[in-house]
Amino acid sequence: MRPQNEIYTANIYYREIFGKKLVKLSVDGGFTCPVRDGRISSEGCIFCSGLGSGDFAARGGGIKEQITEAKARLSEKWGKADCEYMVYFQAFTNTYAPVGVLREKYYAALEAADAKALSVATRPDCLGDDVLELLKEISQKYYVTVELGLQTSNEKTAEFIGRGYKNEVYLDAVKRLNDAGIDVITHIILGLPDESKEDMRHSVDFAVKAGTKGLKLQLLHILKGTRLAEIYEKQPFRVFEKNEYINFVCDILESLPKDIVIHRLTGDAPKDLMIEPWWSLDKRSVLNGINKQLKKRG
Ligand code: SF4
């Protein structure tokens, strides 16, 4: 039984499902995205580096080669771990291709990894009925989760960041995924320009009320080569300070329903791309700070 005051982490949730640790193997399926290829826009979201939010995904080569490489890297790190594998299609929009292509890529990766689970990061406006049917089919044999980049529920901010869809599209996608029995993880960015803490809290509530099972809370990173970096250079805006962020994340965690699974509390960024906030590169210290603060609050 999970202690009532413990953060319900993805690690705990997946152990409940699989009985052991679940290890994610990030793969790059070679997709693009409709706010990059011109279908909606060609500029990309303002915060997105040219790697499409997949800054740590294995790259290059076919899917099988990427899986072999990712497994080799992990066994170097952990030795022979007693775990199950989840294939994670992370970079860009991983449902943005004809369904036949998706089918081939998903199954190839699952089989190559001998995985028990599939995680697909995508946009809610790229989930046609045929894609949903495919995910439903896969979920008969594997655990499937879909990660949606909501980022904010403030429509004005959504427009500013170039998200390219309205909130109602997200609501509809979460409903259809839930109806299909697929867990949704929602990605929310904390610290977007001109957003108040109320706005950010509202985004979290909005996702929870919509029926998300999990949350990824991502501290806004200003990365080199993004439109956000240009904006910041021209007119620096306020970014979170470390203790302020720690306290705010704790406020959010305290207010969440107990069955919401936490997949991320801060974020990773390649050091060579980071402009601000620098303190976030020491991720361990941020996570320790959150744990310490939660303990202090009881
Ligand atoms: S964040 Fe996602 S939707 Fe936005 S440009 Fe990057 S890959 Fe596309």
C-alpha cells in the first residue's frame, strides 16, 4: 500500500503494473510535426529546439539499431537490471504519419526491444480515429500511454508559444484516449512568459479535470537556437528562481488528487544549449529541494 504522503511517481505506478522497474528506451521515429512542416506553421513552438523535444532520444540509424544502442548504454550504466522495457517515441510528433507507417514503426520497436509497453509523445490534433484504433489494438497486447503537449490552458499564451491548436482539441483527445482505455500523460510548462502562478495552477487543474492520468511538469528552459531565446535576448523576462520553483511545485503537488501520477518535476536540457535558468542543470539538487520541502510541510 502506498503511503498517503508519498509522491505518486511513474516509478511507483509502473511497479504496480509490471511488478518491477520499467526502463524507457527513447527512440526517434524520424517524424516531423505540423507546426514545423508548414501544415499549421513552419516556425515550431517558441521553446522547442530543432530536436523536437527529444533532446535525449537516440538518433540516427534504423529503429532496431537505436534500440540496441539504447539497451547497450543502459546496461553500461546499470549492469544486468531486472526490468521491463517501454519503448518511448519522444522526438517531434509521433503520430504524424500515415497509420501504416506508424504500425510498422511501433511494432518494429516493441519487438526489437522485447518491450512490454509503448509510450507515444504527440499533439492532440494528430490523433485521428485510425491512429486511435491502432493504439487500441496495440494496447490489447502491450501497456500503451500517450503523452500530450498541452503546455498551458491559457489560450492567449498558447497562441504566443505557437502551439497551433485550441484547448477543446486537447479535451476531445483526452476523452477519446480515455474511452479507448489508454492512459494520458499531459505535459505542462511552468514559467512561460507573462503567465502568473494562477495561470499555471489553472493549467494543471484543467488537465486533471480533463482526465489525464499523469503529469509532466516541465520548468521552462530557454534553449539556444529557439525563438524563445531570441525573444529573451531582445527583452529578458523573469524566470523562476530555484527556491521559488521548489515551493511552487510543492504547492501543486499538495493540491493534486492522489491518483495523479507524476512523471516529471523539473526537466533535462543539454548543457551546451541552456541559456536560463542555469540552476536547473543541477537536477538532483532541485529534486532534493522538492523532497526536503515536502517533508518539512509534512
Ligand atoms: S514542441 Fe512538439 S509540437 Fe512544438 S514544435 Fe516541437 S515537436 Fe512540434
